[in-house]
Amino acid sequence: EILFLPTSNHPNEIIVSWNFESPTNMLDWVGLYRIEEKNPLYYLSYQQIKSTTCSLIIFKLKYESIIQYSTNYTFIFRYYDGITGSLRATSPQFCIFSHARLVVHELSINGQLSLKKQHSTKSCFGKIYCGNFSYRTLTIDRINNDEEFVWKNLKFLFPVDCSKDLTIEILKEEHLRKNKILGVATIPFLDLINSAQNRNLVNYTCHLRKHIIQEEDTKIHSLKETCHSSNIACLTLTIQIIVENIINKQENLLLSSNNNILTNSLMTSMNNEEKEKILVVRKNITSDKNANTIMAFKKNTDNQIDYYNGTKKFLLINNSQSSSISSGVSSLSESSTSSSKSSTDIISNLPKGFEARIDKVGRIFYIDHINKKTTWTLPNNYETKPFIDINNRKLHTNDLFMCTRRTTVNSSSTNLQPALTFLQRSDFLNILQTNTTALERYNSSSYLKHMITRIRKKDNEDEKNDMYYYEKFSKNKELINFVNLFADKTQPLPSDWTTINIPTKFYINHKTKQTTAIDPRLPVEIKKRPRSEEYKKVNNVDASLTKIYENINEIKELVKEHYPQLSDRMCKKLNLISKVGETALLRFANDLDIITAISLYEEKKNERNNQYNKIESEIDLDFKEKVNYFYSTLSRNGYGTGPTKIKLLLRRFFLVEDSFTKILSIDNTQLRKSQLNIIFEDEDGLDYGGPSRELFFLLSRDLFNPYYGLFEYSNPNVYTVTIARNSKKVKNYLKWFELCGRVLGLALIHRCLIDTFFPKPFYKLLLNTGYVIEDLKDMDIEYYNSLKWISENNINDIEFTFTATTTINGKNIDIDLLPDGNNLYVTEYNKDQYINLLLKHRIERNIEEQIKALKRGLYDIIDSNYLRVFSPSQLSLLLSGSMDIDLEDWRENTEYKGGYFDSHVVINWFWNVVYNLTNAERLKLLKFVTGTSSIPFEGFKGLRGSNGGLKKFTIEKWGESNSLPRAHTCFNRLDLPLYKDQQIIKNKLLLAINESDSYAIE
């Protein structure tokens, strides 16, 4: 076992070195671990092997980072292979103690001391001191010089400091002259530590040296001390090293629980004049950061006693008026101003009805006013409190933030919950990135990372495990200062909270009667519900592991650009990640180089996203104005708002055929002006908007499906459809395309979304706008590249003509793009015209008739001039909406009825289920409640109800706990019973959205 103890020269750090005598791998690393820690990622500190040759690694370990809750920890160094992660070597285990005390239990001297023979009584006492801390023993009288001087049950405590010495003086007590020093022994603390390393009682023996005092003047005594090497006696100390930290409240009990040992020792060793001038006062003292010292007494030249506890000093002096004070106890302030108070004011911790007084010879006695008795012993509530409790010992750093003015109740989750909730927020790392000061501290302290990692590691099965690590680290000063950086100082304190400064700032919760150093104004309340971790990984592309692997080359380029001097080292680690994969990335999770590299990549992405979002916000504002103008124009012209209603009775299993027959049979003017009333056969639902939305959703899904032959996929890799070139084979294909046009027009008028997306050229067809080369990028990449090359290069030397090659019945045929195009050559002057003709030919060839029929059906319902206000992308949003579900937007735009509210336990269970659903299941849920799986361009706040007005997604309490959820699609309302747990909600909800497909009236 190796002891590392604090010294005054380096009180805050320990230096440990590893010397490698054999070649190493520069990717290997050495980590410092607690002996019980098995996970290699949970190191306290680590060092990278930066050379392949023999090298020396130096660890500078900070006490504040290592010692937190126990005074001794057993540690070990482990050497890991950087590529395979295997353990290559371990160091011997060693212990580090935050504080140590040296206890002197017994002092004995065996040998001849130079006492003068003329004195019949030989009175001697011992004095042991180290720095400002000193003790003296009782005076012992002996007649025979052969007897041994022995002082037992001393229990003198000294703070251990390896840089200092313990000095023992043996003095002869003189009544009329100054006490004479008979011998001196000086013992280095390091020797005592080595001899008492097992922390049991041991005897340490040394020699007492002679101490000579020469008097040069009878009036003025100049003391000149010279120590001779001759030994006069053998001195034995019975000592013990205690490595527990002494809690402040227990330190205060030292005098009371050991008054027979300490106080009587002190009083007995003083002369009568000194005794009369001393009044011993016990007082609760709040220790400060250096309270690793035990109470000690020091006699000074003014016949005062200096009382030391930590670094605070209290003077205990004579008060001549003490006899007239009823309590018989004097209390002195730190400024040495005496004042008379009752003992109950001074000794606030005595039991009710007890009073402490001091008699004329300085002895403390206690008065029991209730039983009318006096006693020399301390009342029971003090006697039952042990001075040293090894099992319940805490470091002094734990007590720095405890308010001594208020009794603190046992730890509970209530007072810890705000900070714990904040640290366990799913978006905590995003919040950390926005706080520069906190981010610097986080990156500079490996132990702070370790604490936060342990606290954030949730245990869904046992909440006590979540609280364990928080309670373990909650009093750590570094963690408290870090968490307080996130507090909003501009906001007032919550109700029932106040603050005090004594001198450290504390926050008092008067409701729970608890104190804490953590500012309660933390952002623990999340108005916008964060996504669950699983959903975040799916949707947060930049942060996904796959994207990091795919963009390794881009990350390396950024590293070379911003950190050229470190690029070689950083690129080697990035190459290792690209080869090994997730294992290597987890290995470098806390590596500063990798964190810096990924941060560069994310900053670059954020810059692009910010520019994109800025443009999008401007576009959105313009788009909303266009939409408002479009529908206000339709309303003024009577579109869809006429007094008449068109009732369409449709069969679900023959929806396309029934729609073809009935919609095409109605006059276009009547379709344009009238309201729709959709009824599904054998169903009792009333159309207040829900059945209409479902009609367009289901009809568009079938009508534009490539399976029916009217449309085909525009690209095998893109799920958009365009008019099929072989659609002429479908019977009455022109009528079918006219129906498609009418369906699109009716969907626009009645603000119903369709379940189909088209490529950009298709929307340009509807808007009668020209094509550009970029329109082909998602349809035909090879054709796009050819036209791109023509537009960017000189083609005068290439004999292109105004013709295009097409395949008809398996034969390649050249078609003129212009009259006599076979004889017109393409030059730099006319190549733009050539490109435009090729674009039109590629997009519209063999489907000209179908395009005309579709436009005819659309323009029969909506005037083409009304549509020209939109761009192709805006028309796409207006028709099809969006399939990307923003869960935060969804929850924020949800209303509750029937007793439900946002923080209701059933509502929290419901949203937890939604967060864990797949995107396809979420779309099914949306269709189940609203009648469509598409989301309006405004987001969830754009959902509409029965009268065409805005109607938010609504959840209402309804039914018994054994009922299934039900939906009112006209009102976007979900009736959710009061289920007993989250799993029942999930099972019932999935059953409802997957199995229900019809309407009914209750």
C-alpha cells in the first residue's frame, strides 16, 4: 500500500510518473481508475502515449478531482492498447488520502534526565507541537530518578503534513522561575507516516537530545539554544494515523466529549494566576476550506489562549465581571470584544433546560434546571455522539455548502431534482454548446466530465440508481460552480426561496426547509418536449454515427485548414475511426482532438443550415402571404362556398371507379362553386371535414399509383411520380387524366392534402412555366450531365443539329426539334435555344395529349391565372404538405379537454409512446385522428376543422380504461381513456390505428 498525503508545498496535487523501458505504440494510453472500476471508459484521468520509443509519462493529479466522498481511495493505473482496446499492463494499487491526522496516544521517557538533586520533588511535563498547533501534558511528580515518565490517554491530534516535523519537549516545572527544557526530540512526519502506514497503534522510538540554555546577563536574559548530539534518554511515542476527514459538527464536540483529557490537561499544567484569567467557552464554529486541522491551544505573551479551528482564531480572555453574571459564562467575539450572555445563547446545542458554567478553578459543570441537579459530565445527547465515525465520514468539501443556521433533513429527491433534471435533459449537450464558459470548464476537467457522465447515465428500471451518483457528487464544488453557470440570474427566485451569504452564497427552500448551494433558477422546465434519444438519432443527421463515418474526408480537410500543425495526429485518429468504426469512436469519446474535429464539422454544417433557414424564413413569409391572397381570391369568387352541396356516395372498395363516374358526370361550374359532402357506403359518419380529407387522401393514393398505369416513378431512387409514357394503353386514358386534374383542383379549393408527390417539372407543367437544366437532376441524371456539359463548354467544333433521338418500337429515330432541324447546326449563339428544346422534348415527349387532358380537368375547377402566384415548390407544399413530423411542433400545438392537461401523467405516457413510434406509425396515428397523413405547410398549427378554420390537434378524456381510443377526424380530436400505464396506451393505440378503417355515429 502506498500513501500519498497532502503537504504544504504542493497542497493540491500529486505527481505520479510511468517510465516505459520497452517500445510502445503511440496510440496506446494509460488511465487512472478506482480499483473497483471495470469499465475502461470511466477513467479519472488519462495520458496518450505520444512516442513509439521509451518514454516517461507524468500525471499531475488534483486532490479536488480525485477525493470526493471518502477520505481514502484505492487507485490503479491501467495501460491499454489503443487499437484493440486490450489491457496490456497494470500498476500496483495505491491509496490516496485527502486528510490525515496524527494521534499521539501515549508518551513515555526512559532514562536519566538532568534534574538537580536539591529538589525533593521533580515535576516534569511534556509539550508536543507542530507549527501553530501545540499540546502539553499533565505535570508528573516523581521521587526516584530511575522511574519512567509516562503520560497516557493523551489523544493529541495533529494535521499530517509531510513537509513538517513533530517536536517534543520535556520541561521541568518551576514555580518561581521559567520552566527549564530538559530535552528535545524532532521527528519528521514522513517517518511517522511510514511507521504507522497500516493505521493501527504503533510505538515510535527516538532519542531525546540535551537542550542547554546559557544566561549571559542577570537582568536581561538572552536565550541561545544549542542542541548537542549527545542523547540523554529514550523517548517512545504511541501514535496512530487516522485518515478520516473530521466533519465540522463533530470537530465542535472535541472539547465537550474529551474535556477530561484536553481541558483538564491544559488547566492542570498552568499556574494559579493563569487559571484565574482563563474562561473556557465552547462555541459552534463554522469551519472554512482549510478546516483539516483539529482544535489546538497556544499560550502567548499576553496570558491569552488562542483557540484554533481551521484558520479562524478566537481569543479567550479574562472577564473581571464574570462573578456578577448570572450565567457565569462569558462569550467573546472574534474582535476580542467581551460580552455577557446566558449560556443558552452561547451553547445553542445543549439540551433544553441545561446550562453550562465554570467554577472558580476553571472546571466546567452543567446545571439541569428541570431536575434541579448539577453534573460534571456532558448531557446524554453529546455523550452518545462519537467523535470519529469512520463509516459516515464525509470530506470537508461536502460541508462547505451546508448552512449551519438550519437543520438539514435527510437527503431526498425533492431538493436534488431540479439540478438532476437539468443535467439529465436530453438536450443538455446542446445547451452546453451555447454556454462558452461552461464549455471551457467541461473540456478542461476530466473529472467534471466523469461526474456529468455518471449523473446523466439513466437507469430506467431503478430511479434510486439515478439519484446515487447525483447524491455522490452533489456537494462537489467544481460541479456546483459548473451547474450555477446555467442559472438565469436575471430572473427572480422561485416562490418560497431566499438567499443568504455566510460568506458562501446559499439558497434556502422554506417549503422543504432545506439549503443548497445550487441556484434554483436552472432551466429545468422544458416547454418544448425534447425527442427521445432514439428518435433524435434517426432525425439528427449531423450527429449520427453514419454521417460522421461518411464525412471523414470532409472532416480531415477542415482539420488541415484550421489546425495544420495538429492535422497529422488528428487525421491518424480519424483514419482509425473510419477503419474500426463505432468502437474506435467510443474509445475517443473524450479525446480532445476528435471532439475538436467533429465540432469543426458541426460548425460548418450549422453555418450552412443558418443560411438556409434564413432564406427559408423569408420564403415562408412570402408564401403565407401568397396563400392568404389565393384563398381570399377564391372566396370572393365563390369557389367552394356556394349554398348548394354535392353529395358523393362512394364505396371504399371501389373508390376510384365510383369517383371516376360521379366526379366526371358533374358540371365543372357546379363542382367549382358547391360544397362537398362525402358519404361512405354502409357508414354513418357525417362530413364536417374528416371524410372529405380522407377521400382525397385515399383517392390520390390509388389514382396516382404507378400500379394503375397512369403514372410512373420519375426516378427509381426517388418516390415522386410523373405521367407514364405508356399510359395510352389504359382505356379512356384521357378521361382518367381529366379526373386527375379535377381531383387536384378540388383538393386545392377545399384545402385537402393529397398523398402524392410529383417532380418539379410536373408542377411547372401545371403553372405553364419554362424548364431549366436543374429540373432534370432528379429525373434523369445522365441527361442532366449531358446538357450541363453543353451549357458550360464551347460546341462550335461539334456538329450538333436541332434533332433529338427517340426510341419507337425498338428503333432509334431522329425527331426534328425545329422545322428542318436536321439541317440547322447548333452554335454558341443558339445553343440556349437548343437546350430548352431538348428539355421540353425530354419532359413532354409522348405525353402531350395526357398533359392537355390533365390541365383541362384542373383549369375546369380553378382558373390558371390564380395558380401563377405560386412557384413550383410552393404549389407542391400547398397540394401535398409535408411528411416530416416535428414532434415538438406537434405537442406544442395540441389542446386538451375533459380534465387532461400537458403535464397529466396519461398525457406524458401518450407522448412517450408517440416519441417511440416509427415515422410510419406516427403517420398512421395522424391519419387516424385527422383523416390525412400529410402535414400542412404551416405545420401542426395549420390543421383545419369542419368549417375550414384552424383546429388544433386535440386530446380529450373519454371512456373506460378497457376501451379503445377513438377519433373525430372532422375536429382533429382523439378520445383517449384514462389508462393505467404506458404499455396499455401503446397496445391500445397501435390496435386502433392499424385495425380501424370506417366511420360511425354514436
